[in-house]
Amino acid sequence: MTALISYHSNRKQWTTDGRRQTTKGMLWAFVFCCFTCFAWGQTTGYQGKRLMFKTDVVSPISERGINMGLEYVVLRNVVIGLDFSLTGRQYTQNLPTYYELHNASPPVKASIRDMQVGITGQYFLNTALPAPKGSYVFGKYYIGQADIFAVDHIIREGKDDYLEGFQINNVSSHQFDLGVGYQEVFFGFLLVDFDFGMSAASLFLNKNNEELLPHRRDIVADFADKHGPNIFSLGTWRDTPGGIGLSVHLKIGILLF
Amino acid sequence: MKSNWNFKFFKNKELITNKLFHFLCFDLKFGFTFFVCILSCAVLSAQFETDYAPIEISGEIPPRFYHSLKGKTEIEIVLEDEGMNRSRRKDFSTKTSFTLREIFLSGSIYYNDPCTPYVREVTKKLTEELVGSENISVFISRFVSPNAAIWQDATLIVNIGLLARLENEAQLAFVIAHEIAHYENKHPFLQYVRKQKPANIQKRALDNLKASVAYTQQNEIAADAFALELLNRAGYDSRVGARAIELMMNDKVADGIRDVGRLLDIEGTDWCGDLEARTYMGKDRHEAHHFARAMLQQRKAKINTDGTSNDGLFLVSESDFEHIRRMAQFEVIENHFREADYVSALYQSIMLQRIYPENQYLQGKIVESLFQLYLYKKRGEMRHLLKTSQENYLTTDLSRLSCFMNQVEESTLERITGTYLKEQYERYGRTHEIIAITAARYTEFTSGRAAAKAHFEHYIKHFPTGKHYLYAKGRILK
Amino acid sequence: MKIPVKIKMGTPMKIAFMKRQMCRFSFSLPFSFSLIFSLILIFSACRGALQVDRVREFKSEKTNIGKIVCIDPDFELLITTGNRKTERQYKRASAKEIQLNNILVRNARKNNLTLELVDTERLLPSDMEYFSQLAPLKREILQVSFLQDFLNRKKRRNQQKVFNRYEGGPIIASHFSYLADEYNTPYFAVQGITTHRKPNNGRLVLLLTAPPFGVADFFSPEVDTYYYTIIADVVRAEIVYREIRKVDAPASDTNLNALVYDSFNIISQ
């Protein structure tokens, strides 16, 4: 809830520029897959239960957001899922010019507020124990829109300086996760899922955006290295700000039916 | 003179009377006994002459048997500290209970059968004066190996294979007494204690070999001594112990393999010629066997020295023993067949056919065994089948038969089975269920379903209450 | 003169672009470490094996299965101690057997199968038919299953399929066919679990590369659980279905529920 409240109020509705259609298409594709897979043989689930609802308990802490999703066992060892993710993480910017003058980081924190939907595919490694129980490898692809808020350090003719905030809205964001996990079922309905993997995220900044002055792309790239990985960043991109690194999730959920 | 004559007469009269009395009392008794024995043997022989019905378990489960089935109900074994702590003793108790439970549950123990009461009677005769012997419960198992075993909870299991092999009641009494001695001396527990200390017995290869034999030689000799005492006290001939041991080891039937060859119309040269049991079994097994033999020789010598010989060969009933022995010989064939040891079943059937040439059960078992062997040959599983029963092929005859079955061509075995089956089908096809159904199955395998249909219909017509009825019906409908 | 061509980047192109960028990304030490770590996790993950053999006719008769008689399921618990001695745990296995029986019945019901479970713990003195009929049949099924194979063993060795269908299964004796009338089903099953707990041989690599997992892995014992189901059709006198599965995990209720349900699910399909 904290994450939801902290979410930026002036965020535009997610109905512009036709992206809703894509999401709608993805949703229908997911539903279609689920129903067609009923007919496929040897799909067991856990005691016949195949639909799961899970929520991440790490996201509210590490990303100030939520991550939840529905997953469905489509084959003996294959699970596909639809995820919804909302992040509102704040970053301390490192502006070299500001640091030279004030010997500190800017007091105003930058933020990336991102709302994404994604599809998940899990392949369970144990042949004898069918999905959704046991160890698995997973791949996730998220697509969404982000609002970026950051400050720019402006020095006016060598006399005084000030911080100018700028906001870039409706930035197209993409994220790709790959890793391994383990899921256990308790009492026949309670799910505990732990996964660990590599996460790569990217923000596609629109060059036509008025707010986006050429050097501001670098400002965003400077702090966006942890957009994506939630525990450890291994690198960042300059042209499409984002990062690559390690992510950990601990999800709790229930087996619906 | 008169008086003398009278005296003589009276003397002669007395003599005659005495002689008559003696004749009536002893010789006639002997003669009568002899006559009864001959008659009973003839009756017994006639019982198995034409057919044999295998023992089928029926009636209520006896209480002692039922008690052993319950896993949670552990048998109390009172043991003193024999160098083992309490938990280990408890562990031994648990293992004994559960192992026995598994044996009982496997369906390998007879109950409400004709053999068990007789063996119990012999045990009772042996242990009349033995304190604490009332706890001993005797059961007969389906196991074909000629042996018996006792557990520390006083459960004595006598194998049907032993009953089939022994020659008289005194020998059976010796084996039982020997096992009781193991129980009295707590040998099962001591053996368990010994196994708990692997460091002591893994020093050398020979020690390992010794460990593979159930009890130590020292324990066996002690048990033999106790058994001799029990036999003497009961009035049995105790020297038969040596022969009993010999019988438990040997299973030699003179020229058995020739009989098999003759019956199945196989040329003598087709057999695995000079194959010996030792080479067939492999070196290791032979050495173990040889080692056991050496130990037994020592025991036999001791029994011959310490035992006493008398007329006590049958104290309970000779006729009962003979009847049970014959029955056990048939049961051994049945159990060999149940254990999928078709080579032994075939061999034993042919051997018993020497005594009962017209026995339909034996004809049926020969047919069934041949068919099963042919089936495994056809599926390419013969080698695997023979390997699992390899430990039963201790004699040269059985080794050669097994080797032959392994090497024979499928077509040859098909011909052998077909020829024998056809012959028996013509004789017993309408009266013997097993021959009728085997003929149908054989035809299905060799000539196809259409050709077998007539045979299945034949079975349905003649055996509407047969155990194979639904199977036969299913084959026709298919 | 160069004419600037403005190409609008669609999503696929953006992904391609991302990929290109990722390729340029240098393999730093932490990156290499995490890659190795992930690979170790994958390979140290709980694995299993499953082999299902059934005759074609059994599949086509799926609507007629209905009822199966399960003859006294077995639960065997083996423990190998540090000195390489393997012992059977009878008491614990006996307690687990009761759990297994409940799990079998419950999961069969969930798959619309009627499982008539013959439990020897509940035998009455009058239940002599267990010894005269079912114990010999169980023995026959296990024996034949061991002695005969669906195909030649050599051929099978090269076959890696999980689900195999054959013409003609192992042949059992035909004199058990009368049992179909008595129990109202031709299907008789032998099922069981064998659990083998071995001393941990401690994967040092995992301990060094991934300490939290490594420590857990180092101190937890290795357990293999085997579950088998063999179904014989007594009227056809053959084994129609045979399944064996191995899991590198203990026979907990959750695991057993998953295994058993899946097994009955395959049978009933």
C-alpha cells in the first residue's frame, strides 16, 4: 500500500499511444494458451490444481512496489504466467559538478516509477515431480511505461548554481529476467517460491521529448543501473538507460484451482 | 514215562503256547505292522498315482499366524545382556518381528494344511521334557531349499523342501532338535551381535566367507550336541543326524538327465556335455559351497561318534511321514513353478514321474514348465530367467538342463514343447484343465489367434468353472 | 550529400538493440560468478526420473478402468550410515505405510478411480483369501515384472522416452483371471515406495560458491525416493502398466501427494 500511495499522482493513464492493445492481446493469448492446454496430455499440476496466484514479498522492500501474478501449469513441466509489476524506487544521483561544489549528493532524490506487465515461462527440472513443485529455470519478459524524475545541476555563468528537476513521462520500459528458482507447496494450497537470476532492464527515452536535453540521457543513465536488478548491479547502458544485475524474489501465493 | 511224556507234553505245550504267544505277540505284531505298512504305502502310492491337488490355503487364519501379521504388535523377546545395549536388543526384537511379518505376509507359509500338525507332533515328542518348549510354534513354508530356521521368538519354520528330501521321521526330528538348540542357546541373537561388529569379520577374505554362513561352526556343533541329547531322550535314533545333514546338501538322482532326454526326445549329445555344477555356478559360489561342505563333514564325523543307534526311526507315524514326504515332493514342484524356476520344476516333475508315470498333475507341470521356458526363449529373456534361479542349480543334472535351455534354438524348443504337448493333449485334453489351457496358449503363440480359438472354445466348453475361464473367454472375444 | 533516414524503432528492434548492447557487455568477475552460481544451482537442483510403460490396449480402454485393487502397498525405508552399512527402518516405515495408504486412496478418488486397497494391517482372521489369492498374485506380478521386459533390455537401454507404449506386456499366469469376477475389476496393482537416506557427500563447490545453499546442502542428508506402480490385467493375463519414478527428495506428504496424484492422472488418462 505504501508503494501505491507513493506512486506519482500525475501519472498519465495507460491508454495512450495504443499500448493497451498490445497488453490486451497478450492477455488474450495467455487465456487462449491456458484453455487449449487443457486438452494436452499428462498435465497434472499439484493434485489437479493448476492456477496459482503469487505475490512477491521482496518488492515492497527493495523496489517500493508490488509484484504479483497469475501462473498456470500448461504442460507437465511448463508453467506460463502473467505478471503485474509496479515499482517506485528512489535513487541518489551522483552529479559530478554538484559534488565538486558542495561535496555531497543532491538532496532531492531521483525516482523511476514503472508499471509493467510481463509474461513468465518456467520449466521445472524434475521429471518425476510435475510442475508447480520443485526446481525450475525461468524466463520473464516485461513491458511497461515509466515516469522518470531527476534533477539537473545548472551553473549559471559561474556565479551560482541550482538544481532543476525534470520529469520524463511515458517512457517505454522493457525488462528481461533469466534464472533459477524453487517452489514448494505447503498444506496443499500454500506456495512459497524463491527465485534468483539475472535481470536486465532498459528505458527507451524518446528523443523528441522536450524535457530530454541531450545531456540528461546521461544523467538518467548514471542512476538507472539498478532499474531491473534488485540486489546487485553489474553494469548499465548509456543509450537506453537501465541496468543488468542480480535479482532475488521470494513469492508467497496460493494454489487456486 | 507218562509223567515224563506228560511233562514233555506239558513242556512242549508250554513251549508251543509260549511260541504261539510269542508269535502272536511279536511276530504277528511285526507281520501285522509290516502288512499295515505295505498296505498304507500302497494306499498312499495309489493316492498320488493318478493326480495331485496342490495344497490350497483355506479356513480361518490361526491366532499365532494372525498375531505375526500385525506390524505394530511386536513379539516380546526376553534377552539378557549379551554384550549389547538395550536399544540394540530392542532393535533385534523389532527386526525379528518385522522380518517374520514379511515372511508370513508373502503367502509363503502354509496353514490349515496336512503337513503342519505332523511336524508339530514330532516337535512335541522331542520337547516333552524340555522346559520352556511350549513357546515354540512350528510352521511349514513353501521354500524349496531343504532347510529349517528358528527365530529368537521361538518361531520354527520348516521348509517344504526339507520334508521332501528326508528319509525318516528321526531325521526330521534331528533337524528340528538342531534348530531348537539354536533357540535355546540364543544363536540367532548371537549371530546378530556378531554381524553388528563388522570390523572383526572383515579382516580377511576367509572371514568374510565364514560370515556368509549363518551360524559359526562352533554354534552348529553345539546345536548338534544338544540335538543328539534331545533325540536320545525322546527315543529317536540319533545317528541319522549325519544322514540328515548329507541329504540337506546333496540332491543326486542317478542318471536323471538321461530320463529328461528320453522323455523330451533330445539326443544325448545335445546336452552341455562335460559341464559341471561348479563351472556353471562360478568360482566364488563353488568355493562358498565347498567351504560349507568341509564344515558339514566335520559335523557328520562328530555326530557319528557321539550319536547312538537304535530302532527309533518313526515314533509318531511312519505312514503319516511317508504321506507327507510324497506330498512335499509334489509341493516342491509346485513351489519351484511359483518361483519361476521352470528348469527345476521340469526336472523334479520328470524325476517324480519315475514313481508316478500316470500322474496327471506331473504331466501338466511338465507341459506348463516347457511352455514357460519356450515363452521366455521366444521373448529373448531366457538368460535372465535362468540367472535368477541359478543358485538352485547345485547339481550337475540341473546345471546341464539349465545350460541346455539357454543354448537351445527357439525352433527346437518349440518342437519339443509342441510334440510333448500334443501327446498329452490327446490323452488328457478333456480332463486336465492345465493341459487344455496350455495347449490353447501355445497355439496362440505359435500359430496365431485364429488357430487358437478352437482350443479356447474347447476349454470354455469343458471347464466352465475353471480358473482360466475368463481368460479363455477374453481371448475369444478379442 | 547524405540524406538522414529516420527509422522509428519498434519493439522488436529495441529488443535486438538491447541484445547488441548486452553482447558488448564485458564479462566482469561478478557477472562470471553469478553465471557459475546459476549453473551450479541448476545442476544441484532436485532432479528425478520417470519411466512409464504401458500396452496400447490399456490406453484405449481408459473409460473402463474404473476400479483398481491395490494389493498391500509397501513402504521401505533404508538408511545407509557413515560406515556404508544399510539398514531397514521397520517401525518408521510401518507408520509411513499408513500415510501412503491414505494418500493412495485420496488421490485415486481425485482422479475418479475407485481404489480398493487391501491393507494387511486390517486383515481379519476370516480374510484368508489374501493368502490364497492376493499374496500369490502380488508375488506373480512382481516376479514377472522383474523377469520379463516390455522390450529387449538392450533395446530399452537406448530408449530415453518417458512414456512408452507397447504391443503386449509381460505375461502373467492365466489362472488369476477368476479374480476379476470376485473383485469386479480385472485390474490389480502393486504399488510401493522405497526411500533411501544416504550420508551427505557434501558438495564443496556449492559450499564455496553459494554459501547459504551450500551450507544447507552440506548438512542435509541425501535422500532418494522411488515410487512404483505395476498394474496387471488378470483377464488378459498380462501387465498392462508399469511405472517407476525416482525423486531426489524425501517421501514427505507433499511429495507423495504430487507423485501419487500424477501417477493416477497418467493411469486415468
